[in-house]
Amino acid sequence: MPHRTFFWFIIPSLAAMILFIALPVISVITQSLHVEHEKVLISSENCGPFGCKQVTIVDVAATTQLRADQPLGQFSGFDNYTNRNHLAFDEVGLAWEGSENIGIFIKKLLNLPFYKALAFTLTYTFVVTPFVIVLGLAIALGVNALPKFAKGPTIFVSLLPMIVTPLIGSLILFWMIDGEGIIGASIQYLFNDPGLSLKASPALTWMMLIVYGIWHSAPFSFIVFYAGLQTVPADTLEAATIDGANRWQRIRYVVVPYMKPLVVFIMLMQLMDNFRVLEPIVSFASEASATSLSWIIYKDLTSDTQLFGSAAATSMLTIIGVAILLLPVLFRTWRDFSRTAH
Amino acid sequence: MGTIKTIALTATAAAILTSSAAFAACGIAGNANVSIMGNDFPALHAVFSAAEQCAGDGVTVTKNHNKDYKDLMVPALTANPAEYTALTVSNGTLVTLMNDDLVRPLDDLVAKHGSGLNKSQLVTVNGKVMAVAFMANAQHLFYRSDILEQVGMSADELQTYEQVLTAAKRIRDAGLMEYPVALNTKAGWNLGEEFVNMYLGTGADMFVPGTAKVSINNAHGVATLNMLKSLVSYSHPDYLTFDSNATQALWEGDKLALATMWGSRTAGVLDAEGSTEQVVMNTDFAAAPSFNGGTIPASSLWWDGFIISKNVSDADAEASFIAMMNGISTEMVQANNDAATWLIEGYKPSKAASGVTATAMNGAAPYPMYPFMGALHGAAGSELSDFLQGSESAGQALADMEAAYNVAAKEKGFL
């Protein structure tokens, strides 16, 4: 294709990518390098239904002037990335020097909000992703072996967990595991302990969130694998059967190799999806026990004190995190691709 | 009970209809747009509906109740003209709006149309009226008189949180309830509020006066944290997920005997829905207890009031003020007497309001209106749970809170 034609060919998608991907990312980067302009504080007497009190207030006129001079706020370099709420370089350094052993260091590290969130985010990603892939393949193989009339309804029912909005799905589960809910009350009855609760300890909360994640994402991998199974050539399977392969061997040596590109695809999607887990944390009210990077962003943007620079910095760190996670998978795919191309 | 409710509803409807006939258009001159936004609870529904009666004759009134109004209000009022002409706020949210200069001073409108207001309803900052308060709220003690009686205690013995702990221990030891106590301790805003309330009970300042420098890592802070930890040791292990809805459900479900909850929940607890006769009959309210040898109730007083947006035309601002004045009229209060602890002329305090009133009478402090208060509140909400769960010391938790506050305050330009 001549360069000129190629150029005109891609310009619409290029324009869309610049407008909808590149510019927003640049804007977030810019935001992450700034903090708000200085607030000029003055003393004032505030009165209300409960009497008067001398308090500090923001001098609105002076602050408005500062804001007009610096609409972006104050440039702060990488402060938003290195402060205690993010990578916390100073605190990590102090913790390293002040800890006798690695256990104490890790405890101190996990006391910092970013690392606490990162620990759960990574655990969630690396536990949920393999489970979703294996479980999805198992369900797909099972459904594929069903008689024809049962397939449609089974597929529909299997997809339901994915159809339920994560926020709602996790809220329903949250109520079910409540001491008054069906699961929570049953567990308390079984173990005869009214204080037993899945919401109470960090370990149980982590487990519950991970189980929810698997329940929610398995249908996605199931439907992709199920579609893939329809393309496995019947001849090869038949030949394997004639050669004496049993069902397990047919799956292991014929079906799974055929599914390999799909495994890579699902792994990519799941790594990205699970790394930005948010809704179950909100619905399960699990802030005390488990947080995630996306949840930190959400909190910065919705609390009384909105921190845009902080949210932008966490967003950039999330993008970098996703890139690091996907790199090995992408590299492998690229290597396989160039090997077959030559 | 059902019939009584129907009658009450009919009476309310009749009252609103009559007032609408009497106050049609409310004397708003010319064409104007009034749009009101605020939180979503029954007392505000009554206020907004009464304000809506001013529609007609070229005046339009629209209303929006939204639980997430705090997240929407700044962008909505920053627009010029503002998306909403009037907003109902509390002492916590007014500061956020004032920090961004989004509130119109009301002195002229109060002089012109505010003759019916009590002076105490006017919220003034630096001498200028910025908001008109119409109801009060505070967290205070809810107790079950029947259960207290069974352990041989009376309401007079619940003046301090130390006494509450004694009562809780007796209830547990008597085998009546394993987890008799609850506070709204959901990690985040709710837990932050419990910290602020308890700390105010010490009477100490949270900031170095005149600056945004936080000073909570001291003996008062440690006492505050220890009391919170003692109280949650009598709460169900789920306590870090308890918000107002959860604690109200536990109360109505006969699972609690002593709880610190919002005054705005009393009407819901006392009504016939969602609970048993036994619970409703024996539910009583008292002032928030004090602690640590102090006399100040460990709670904060909140008011709800309305403001007028800065970025609206004078005509719309005046119309909005008149409409809101109609919303908080004596007629509205008479029709909705028990929906809130009203600050409005004509209100007859009932049992539902007794806890808030007692808390105010005992000298509780208002929720602090510092511009940087939100940053400390947020830091408390997220850094306290490790201490309550026993995985770090009080000193470490307070140091974490200060560190988290410093980062947020620095980013907001306060430090």
C-alpha cells in the first residue's frame, strides 16, 4: 500500500485515538504533577444555631486571585507520586532502616495505604485469573458434552453472574453473608458461634472477595472457550479416539493446544480487569480489610476532600502496573507471532 | 396503627393543600426559575414539597433529592449560571462550598423576606449571613429500658461512656445479649465521625489555633481511641461495616440495647414498621454520654440549612429564597412536626427529638467548621480500623492519621 493511501486510511482511527485516549492521558499526567494553589487563611467569627466561635476560614478573595494566576494549581513535580499516600519513598526508607527483620518491614509497608491496596490488588489478580481460566474451560467442556436441547438454557443460566452488574451482585452477596442473611446465619448455626462473621476478619474478607471475583468472571471465560470448542476439528478428535486416546487425553493433547490463543486472550483481559477491581470493595464495605488501587482513586474523587492530583497519580501508577503485568504475555505472543511469520 | 397513619397522612396532605391555596406563588414577582437540590431523607422531602408550592405564574420550581449531593454540589454550583439556585447543606458541607466561593451572602434577602426567622437560624461567617438553618441533628444514646431494668440499672446511670461500658458488661454477663453495643463505625466517613465526636468530648482543640496544623497525637487522642476500642469490644465483629442503615436494622431487630445513632433515626425506630412492639415500647433516648472525666457530651451538633448559589441572577436568587422560606414555614413544621428536630418557630419537641435536645442542652460542641476539617475526618476514617482490630498501637494510629492528614492538607493548599 502506498504511504499516502495508508495515511488516509488510518487517519480517522488515529484522530479518534488521539482525542479519546492520548489527550485524556496527557491531561491526567498534567493533573498528577500539580497540587491545589495555596489557600489564604484568615480568622473569622462564625455564628449559627449553636452559638458563635472563632475559627479559621479561607480568604475567598485572595484565594480566587491566586487561582486566577495559576489555574492549574501549584506545580509539585513528582510529589504526588512519592508522598505517603502513594509510593511513600521516605516512609519505606525509614521502615527499611528501622526494621530488624523482613517480617516487621512488610508489616510497616502494608500500613501504608498504597502498598496495602497493591497487596490485595495483586493477590486478587493472581488468584482470580487462573481460577477463572480453569473453571471457564471446565464449564465449557461440560456444557459442550450436554445433549443439544439442554445447551441453550444451560448457557443462559451460566451467563447470569456476568449479566448482574458487579455493584449489585456483590451487594446481594454482602447481604447474604450478613449475620441476618441466609449464608451468614447458616454458618453461625453450623458452627454454633453467633460472633462468626465473614465480614469481620481481613483473611475471610479477602477470601470472600476472591470467591466473588471468580463467580463473576468465570462466565466470560466460559463463553469464549465454548465458542472456541466449536472450531476444534472433529477429524482430529476422531483420529485421536481411533488411536485409543481417552476423554482426558483428547482434552489434554487436542483441545487444550487448540485453545491456547484463547487462553492468552482471556488472560490478558482478566489481568487487566482484575487489576482494577473496585465494585465488590465498595459493596462489601471492606475498606478496613481490603482496598485496591482503583478504590483509592474512587475514594480520592468522592470524599469530602476531593484530591484530584492524588487520584491522577494513582491512575498513572495503575496504568504502569497494568503495563508491567501484561508485558510478559504480550512479549510471548509477539515472539510466537514472529516465529510463525518467518 | 395503620388507620392512624392514614389519618395522619390525610391530615398532612390537607395541610399542604390548604397552605398551597393560601400561598400560591408565594408573592414571587415576575418570572423566575427555582431549582433545589439536597440530601434524600423525609424531613427534606417535606421542606422541598412545601417550597414547590411556589410554582405557577411564570415561576418554575424543580427539586432533586440525591444521597450523593455532596459529590455533585461543587461542579453543579461552579457552572455559571449554576445548575441549582438553592441547596440544602449541613455545617460540614457549607465549608466545602465556601472554600470555592460558591455561596451568595443572604443579608439583603434576610432583611427583605426573613422576618419570620429566629436569629439563631442565621449562620454567619465573618458577619455575613451565608445560610439559614432549619433543623438540628446529632448522634446520641439510644437505650432499651427493659433490658437496663433486667440488669438493675436506670437511665440516670448512663451519663458517661464508662457507665455505658458497665451496663454493656452486665448485659453480656447476664447472658441477655453477647453484643449489646453499636456505633456507626463503618470504615470511612462514619468511623471518622465517631472519632471526631469522641475527641470533641475531651474539649481539646484538634488543630493548633489559627493554623491548619493538626494536633491530635496526644493524651486526648489516646483516650479517644481507647474508649472507641472498649466500646466496639461489645459490638458485633462486623462493626467496621456498620452504617446508619445497618445499626437501625440491628436496633429494630432486637439485637442492641445501647447504641449511639443519629437523631434523624429516632422517628424511624419509633414507627411501627420493621420492628416489634417490645422493641418500640422500650426504646428511649438520652444525651450523648461524656467520657474520661469530662462533662461535654462526646458528640457533635449538626444543623441542616439552605444556601443560595452565588452564580445565579438576583431575580432567581430572590425567588429561591422566598420559595425556601415557604419550604421552612411554620405550616410545614406543623404538618411534619416529628420528622426532625426543627429550629423553626411553631415546632413542638416530641420524644423523637429528646436525644438531640438533651445533647445540645448538655453543651455538646458543633461539628467544627474548619476548611481543612474534611481532610482530618477522612484520615480518621481510613487510619483507625487497624487500631480497632488490634493490629497497631494507639500512638501508631494517631501518627498515621496525622501523616494522612498532612498529605491531603498539603495537596489542598492548606499547609
